[in-house]
Amino acid sequence: MAAPLDLPVAALAAAVKKGDVSATELARGALERIREKSALNAFLHVSEAPVLAAAAEVDRKRAQGEPLGPLAGVPIAVKDALCTTDAPTTCGSRILTRRGPDGRPGGAAAGWCPPYDATAVARLRAAGALLVGKTNMDEFAMGSSGENSAFGPAKNPVDPTRTPGGSSSGSAVAVAGGMASASLGSDTGGSIRQPAALCGIVGIKPTYGRVSRYGLVAFASSLDQVGPFARDVRSAAHVLSAISGADPRDSTAAALPAGDYAGACERDVKPLRIGVPEEYFAEGLDPDVAERVRAAIAALEREGCAVRPVKLAHTHYGVATYYIVATAEASSNLARFDGVRFGLRIEPERASLVQMYGATRDAGFGAEVKRRILLGTYVLSAGYYDAYYKKAQQVRTLIRRDFDDAFEDVDVIATPTSPTPAFRLGEKVDDPLAMYLGDVYTLPASLAGIAGISVPCGTTKARADRPALPVGLQLLAPAFGEEKLLTVAAAVERLAAS
Ligand code: GLN
């Protein structure tokens, strides 16, 4: 039998309710795994005392016959971009961190400690989840490999010489490595879907507005979305149910109740029509990835789904459009880290206020964040605004319309999540453009604000230069179409296993 920690989320919560396993045992088990796998660098902070206290509270409630939440006793890890009252929030950046002697953020005093929980975090706590710690990430969620973390990259459990993807690297590794049953990440342009694909797990980018962004440190506010990772589709659906829904603290969170995500996983896939955009099978796509993705689509067709081509003509502009819109928004959002309101403080006797401002940013931000602030400031500046930012907004509309038109004919669109499987750490660090191009299949859905999921669909063939590596199938649905996504994803999971 699987160790309790490896059970799907619903089965684990049921086992806790029944008393087959205590929340305290689960918390200890997760902490033990995190220690055993510390070389994967998945966590920036482990919440040892708080998680044991939360587990004791679940066990007390059970002993006294009080009602338990739907995630009672389930160990969940949280990306370090989400505010938590019981652990520092560093966003993988030195600017929010006071370092210990080993250069890493240490105890609670070593990083910025927000006075509030993000809404998604508060909802997990209310559901009884055990928040085991904060996970490693590309600094301010900017990156696709985890290598922009100020604290060293997380490593792919399938092959630790390879990237787990990014920016939600640690959240994917924590789940793929069995250190947590599920985790939260954030996806601005693919940061949940791509690491899920590269680590062989499930990752959901909900529709923009499906999950509150309150307490998510902002990168690009018109794109950022919080979402879950899990090892199976149903587990991801359960976590999505817990975190979804309107929030008076985030006016962009839609005033819609959460859907029936668990129920959607059990529905018949046959009536759903699947669209396949040829633009997503273009040059640069790894042949093994293409083969696995096409095989998953063929299996859906054998199940009775109508599969037909769709046209997403502006796909090609996605990378350029995203890297203008996202950097423009980032340059505005990151202006708050000025060393006065947020950020590392330089001793006043060492600098004038003006120098202090410059020195703080220099000592605090890594190269990629600085590159993006510069790029974003440039595209918004007088004289360039119309040529770059305004043009990008216009193309964003065209990309959204492509999806609107395609969804007239199909329910769900199926594509590869990433053009390649996990690449080697170090392979693209010196070439930001090559790194940006790897986001080609995830960015358009972010620009359109629609729902997406990455679900495992097998592995590449082992070769002399690389082992068998996980491949992710990306499914996209219209805004608030998460239920359809989950129906198809659950079918893909079942067919891949058979
Ligand atoms: N890789 C993309 C970027 O670097 C997306 C990041 C994200 O989704 N947070 O911006």
C-alpha cells in the first residue's frame, strides 16, 4: 500500500477523518521527507513549529468530534510569493531577505514577515490543510527554470541535473518529490503549467479572476493567477475548490462561486470537442514531445471526442506581446521595493537618501529583475509607449479574439505545454531570449485570461544524452471553463495509465 503521504488529497483527508492516520503523523512525515530531499532545494523556509501546531489542532478537533475541513491534515506547500503570517515571504529575492551566515533566509526574522495571509493561503488553512513551508522560485516569479532564485535553483526530482521549470519551481518539486500532497504556485505566463509538465505532475492555471490575488506579491497584475499543483487531476481539483471564489479584498476576483471541480473529474468526456491548433506544433517542438501529445489527443478521439483543427493565427506574437505587457506592469509593481516601504534597509549613516535608494535596488535585485524593470520602463516611456506598449495591448486583443473564435467550434484546446522536456540547469541561463522562447505555448492563454491545465501524458524515450523525461499536455478552456478542463484532464490521466 502507498504511504499515507502519497495518497490522493481526498483519500488522505478521508483517512484523517476516519482516524486511520493522524494529522501529526502526516506533518512529521512531510517534514521528514523535506529533510531527506533537501538537496533538491525545493523550500526556502520550512514551517516546522507552525505545521506541528496546526496538525495538533486538527487532531484535537477530531478527538472532540468537531467538524473537519475538506483538506484536514493534508500537507500543502506554498510558493514564496504568497503572504503568510507564520513564515517569511521573500519571493526568492534578496531584497526581501535578511540573510543568515549561510546566505539563505533562515528563521522568521530573516525575511519580510507579512502581517496577513494571502486569501488562497487563508482558505487552505480554513479547510484544515497543513502548510509545511514556502517554496523556492525565480525571483519575483520572473523566469522559466528557477535559476533566477537568489537562493540557487530547485532541482528536478526526475533528474537533478535538470531544471524543474519555473517560476514556481519549488512548488512543483515539493509535490513531484513527495514532500507535500499538493502546493500552490502562481502563473503569470506559464509558471504553474510549465513546471508541472517538466516534473510530470498536474498544474492548473485558473481563469484570471477565478482565485483571489490578495496577498500574492504582484509581478504583472493583469496576468497573475494563483493555482494548485498535485500528483493527480482529482487532487488538484480539490485544492482548486478550496481556494476559488469571490473575495471582497480583490476587486478582480470574479463574483462567481467555485464550480464543482471534483464532480467534473467524473463526467463523461465523449460529448466534448477538442481543438488542435497547428500553430502549436511548429518548428522547435521536440519530436518526442510532439509524439506523446499527439498520442494523448488520439486516445481522446478513440474515447469518442470529436477532434478538429482550430486556427490561432496570432500565436506567433505571443512571446513579444507578453514580454512587453508583463515587463511594463512589473516595472510599475516593483517600484514599491525602494528600501523605504519594502526592501533591504541600508544603515542611514552609510548613505544619503538618494544613494540609499540606488544601493538598495542594486544590492537587492538580481540581473533578470533589473533587466525587466529597465525593459518595462522603456516600453512605457513617452515616445515609445505607442510603438511598444499600446501596440502590445492591441495584439493582446487579437490573441484573445483568436481564442474566442476557436471556442465557437470546440470546448477545449489541446497543445504541448512546453516545446521541450526538462532542460539542463545552466543550459539557457546566459541566453534570456532562448529562455523566453520556451514560454511560447503557455503565454497566449495568459494574455487571453483563459483557463489552463498541464496534465502528464507519458515520457520521452530514453536516449544516450537524456533519460526518459515527463511530457505535459496543455488543455485550455474559455474563461471559467475549469470544469471542462478537468473532465478532459481526468480522461487523459486515465488513458495514459491504461
Ligand atoms: N516564464 C515567464 C516569465 O519569465 C512566466 C513566469 C510566470 O508565469 N510567473 O515571465
